[in-house]
Amino acid sequence: MATMFLVVIYLAFISLGIPDSLLGSAWPVIRPDMGASFGFAGILSMIVAGGTIVSSLVSGSLVQRLGTGKVTLISCCLTAGALLGFSMAPSMVWLVFLAIPLGLGGGAIDAALNHYVAENYKAHHMNWLHCFWGVGATLGPIIMSFFIAEHNSWRDGYTTVSMIQFTLAIVLFVTLPLWKRVAVIREAERLNSKTPQDQIGELIQPAASSKANVFQIKGVKQTLIAFLFYCGVESTVGLWGSSYLVGARNMTAETAAGWISLYYGGITIGRLITGFITLRVHNRVLIRCGQMIAIAGGLILLLPLPQLFLIGLIFIGLGLAPIYPALLHETPTRFGRENSAKLMGYQMAVAYTGTTFLPPLFGLLATQTTIDLFPFIVLAFIVLMMMSAEKVNHILSNQTKSNGINY
């Protein structure tokens, strides 16, 4: 039953990814239809991100009070309603108001599902979960482009996606009793088949659980910094990579867009492959290897050799692939299962903060100086992420060394 229930969770993550890529693909049509300025899409995106950060921060308390199933169901209904509202909005003012529940719903679903999978499933499922988010993010523009091309209507695209969300809400409602039942089954299985990693977790958790403030737990602050710079580099490459290729490497816009799609493809395919690798390799090793591959990609991007530097983008995507899911999956082990729900929300909030603010900050820097700084900034973000992650490993290694177990 627990394995079959994963299908519902995977579907939920596909549906989470679909709305994330809708606004960008629909904006060229929405803008003239609504009479909005070109940059107003950025304002809508910031409002959605703000709602996501807020809901991520409170998701831990909501999960503890209502349970993952109810939080996911309520959030899905919020998202579906907001998307339906987008399809009927008569003016930009309505889109501004509807962006709030869209962000609130998306952030709560993200944090709640990540916490549930980290608590109840193995690491490979976390990688595949985020791989399915990539599937959803890919489907969003496909759905929107179909309705724009065939019906000349971005509203029909939003209506279709909202119907997908409402259908998922019905599935979540029907399966609501299964959330607690599956969690109980997985907990019993975990207790009956402890691994060496579970022993490490039990050594770390007692110290963690005694802290009233989760920020006092050793390694938490460094982990949050790692999340900040991970999402900073992922979104910076996605937002400004094409501009760098056009402005600094003299590529056409079409060719540059193709290489950025290969970057995202590297992340998605990398997570699919990593899901199999985690069956034999520990999360900590995957995080370290991924960061080293990403650094290699950043260095290749600096090379003045024609065409070869483009391989750097694929390397960065492949390197980033295992880092985010692995960091999330390590949360209960590193900081205590009793703290994981709250910490998962904080991690999501910091991650969205990195996504929201670091790319615009680089854009401001590039405007004042030059887009040629792109590979240097990307490399700096990756290095800062790796330094933070390695600091956490050092802290936890010291905590467990006295007990005769190597972390």
C-alpha cells in the first residue's frame, strides 16, 4: 500500500510543477490582453514567491496540527481556485490578489510533501519526487502553448490546469485516510530494519530534540545557507544563462534557449538517474559529488574555447541534480524526526528566498557592470553552498565520533 500510495504523491508533485512555469509562457499573450507593462510579470512572480515563503514558514506547525494529508488537500484547493481565478480575471488587479493564494498553496504543498517523503520513504524516492516536479514544469508550457496556438486563448490554458488541480484535490480527498495509515506502516518497517545510518540519526536526535529553538541545533544555520545558495545558483543560471550566452558569447537567442533547456534537462535526468544510485550510495556522498561536478561545470564555463564551454552548463545541471533532494531527505536524520516538519518549512522558505532575491541581485550587478560576470557569480554561489554543506558534515561528524560511529 505504501508503494502504491507513492503514485498519489508523485501526481501531486507533477501538479505542483505545472503552475510554476505557466506565467512565463503565457505572459507574452497576457500582457497585451491586460494592457500591462512588460516588467509586471516580475511583480506577480514576487507576490507568488512571497506567499510561498510565508506558507513554508508556517507549514511545520500546520502539518503537526492538521496532518500532511489535510494540509496538502487544502493547499491544492487554494492553488486550483487561484488558477481558475486567473482564467477569469478581468484586470491585472485581480491577478495581483489571486497571486497570493497561488503562492500560499504552492509553498505549503511543497514543504508538506517533502517532509512526508523524507520521513517515510528512502532517498531514491525523494530524487524521483523532484524529477516529477520537472515533468510538471515541462508540461506547463506545453499545455499553455497548445491553447494559445489552437484557440488563441491563455485563459483556456489556465482553466485546464485548474481542472487538473481540482481533479487531484478529489484524489487527495478520497485518499485522506491513507496518509496516517501509510506513515504508521513505514514507521513500523523502519523500526524493524534499522540501518547504520539510523543509528547515526538516533545519536544526533536526542541532542536535537532537547532544543526548544530549532535554530540552536548545531548545523541548522549552515544547512539553511546551503539551501539559500543552492536555489540561488539554480535559478540564476535558469534566468540569466541565456542572456549571458547571447550577450557575452554572441549566440542567437534560439540557440541559447536550447542550451538552457539542456541545463534543465540535466537536472531532471540527473535526478532520475540519482534515484537509482541512492540505493547504494549515501546522500552525503551524492551531495559532495554533485557539488564537485557543478564546480567543474562552472570552471568549464569560464574557458575561452568556442563551444566547449557550453558543456559547463550541462555539468552544472547534472551536478545540481542530487543536491536539493538529498539535503531534504537528510533532515530527519540530521536534526531529529520531531524537528523535521518545522525545519522542512524553514528550508523551503530559505530556498524560495534564494530563488526570489539572488537572481535579481545579479541582474542589478550585471546592469551596473557587465553580464560577463555571470560564470564568476555562479561559481561563487556553488563554492559557498559547498562550504556550508561541508561545515554541517564536520559538525555532525564531531557529534558522532565520541560514540564510535563515523558519520
